[in-house]
Amino acid sequence: MKIIKRLLPVLFSLLLVLALSMLCGCSRTDSSDAEEVIKSELDQLKNLDSDTTQKYISYTEMFPDATENTKLSDEIQNVFSLFFQQFDYKILDVSVDEDKKNAQASLELTTIDAKSLAADFAAELLRTKITETAQAKTGNIKDSSKSLEGHYLILNQLLTNNKYDSTVTDSTIQLTNKGNGKKEKWEIRRNYSLENDLVGGLMVYLSDPDILSPEDTLTVYFNTLKKMNLEEMSSYLGVVDIMNTSDSVKNSIAEALVEQIHKNFNFKIKTSSVNGYNATVTTEITTFDSNAILSDYQHSLDDYLASPDSVIDGSQKRYDKSLDLLLKSIENNTASATSNVDFVLINDGTSWKLQDEGHTLGDAIFGTLTTSPLDDSSDSKS
């Protein structure tokens, strides 16, 4: 009996250790099963598996503002392959709640620098919109900036042509055990937060109305303008409207003005201030010297009107001559002028925008030529 009494505490201790080890072993098994599910899924993302990508990343939700949906084309699939080339992960910890049949994993994700990519995308999308606005005014209507496929083509272009750094962020994955007591069946809960984490925050960055600052936005407007061809720039800036002449002379004068812009136009952002949804960006604008053009034109016109030829020519020829003189003054101009201009941009909750963009930029570039000098000379027709 004494021997049994002595053995009881020892047996109890052994049973307690055995029970604890069984519990720990069970917990480790649950944790291990959940971890294997995570590895299986994320390894497929690393291996650029298209089906897995589509399970976690909704290609339509990436750009909810796109007005035209499209099927999952090869171009769209290629975007995700390019995006996940730098993807990697490290599981830091997995905890299991057996009673609630839930698990939570802490991870370290390595992804592309999504913030830089989103900023480049916003700039390229704005450039596309500006260019298409200019083209639409010439009758060449395109809406690629509004389509879902157009958005992905921009991403594809950026990921193909640019090199982006990688970033490391922390993420949490939630799992649910949908199995039974005999067999575990862990599944990852897919939600917006996880989708966003897996793409390095790209979905949030793309929806950030301040991803491009007012200064960056105005820079896109100017750089796009500088690359426009004659027809696009003339229509976008309203050059033809400014000259207010017959169709036969509009083109030659508009062409001469646009050529002056190509020769002289430059800009430098000086300061900016933001007040709620409004921003004012002070910019140093260098363009052709409109005062010099008008001064030369007026001097030539005065000389002509004082000559006997103007009396002999008659009203129509005098008017035609005034057009020729203006054209020559524009073509022969070599003077440039620099001035500070305040541009007002408005944030509509989506992005910063320059209101009435074409005419606003036109007024800044043309200076005193925003009112046609031909209005004054039209009296000579009578």
C-alpha cells in the first residue's frame, strides 16, 4: 500500500505531461495544416499561376471607375504575371483557435513598389485622357482611357518598360476550418484587405485622389502639351477660335502659332498651396512674346495703311493683306517672354484636375494674343 501511495504522484505527473504533450501536438498539427494551406496558395502566386491570381485578385475591382468591362484577355493575364514576378512571402506565426475553428497567420510580404506604380499609372492615364481630348476635337474619337482593357494596357506598358523596386510589408491572413473532427480542411478567407495586401496596397493607392499632387498633375498637362502634333495642339488650345478668321487662313496662322509654341514653350513649377479641394500652382511660363508679335504686326499694318497701295487695293485686299502681315509677324518672331501664372486645380474626389484645361492653358501661352488682332483691322474691309 505504501508503494502504491508513493507511485500515485509519479503516475499523475506522467499522465499530466502526456496529456499536455498530446494537446501541444494536436495544436502543432492544426497549425501545421493551416500553414501548409497558406504555402500551397501563395506558392502558386509566386509561380504566376493564373487561376490562383484570379481567385485572390478581382481584375474588375482593381479599376472600379472603368466604364467598359472586358473579358480576361491575354494582355490582362500578362499584367498579373509581370506584377507577381517579385512576389515572395515569409510566414512569421500561425495561431489556431480550435473552439472557433479559426486560424490567423502573420506574414511578411515582398511585393513590387505599388505606390510608385500607382503614381506612374495615374500620370499615364491622365496623359491618355488629355491626348484623347485633343484628338476628339479633331474628330478622331477614342475612349481607351475609360475602358477596363485600356487601364490594363497602361499597366502592362509600365510593368514592361519600367523597373520597380520591391517593398516589404506585414499582412495577416485569416483561415477557417471547414473540415470535421477527424479531418482538417483549412481555407483562406478572401477579402478586400487580403487582395490589397497581396498586390502591395495597389488597390488603395489607385483610389487615392492625391496619388498625384497638384504640381505633378500640372506637370503632366504641360509635358503632354509639348508632345502634341500640330493638329492636336491647335484644337486642344483653341488656336483656331482665337484667330476668328475664315477657314482659308486659319490653318496657316494656327500652324505658325503652334510652331512658335514648339520653339519657345517651357515651364517651371514655382510654388503651390492647397485649400481643401482647391489648389493654386504658381508656374513660370516661357512662351513666344505675343507683345513683340503684335507690336511688329501693328507697325507693319500702319505702314501699309499709310501707303497709296492700301487705297488702291480696296477693302477685301486690305483685309487679306492684314492677314499676311500677321502671319509674317508670327513666323518671323524670335522673341520669347517669361511670366508667372497661377493655375487653379480642383480635386473632385478622384484626382486633381485643371478646369477648362484647353482654354486655361491657351490663355497662359498666348498672352495678349487671346484676343485676335484681326478684330481691330476688320474695319478696313468697309
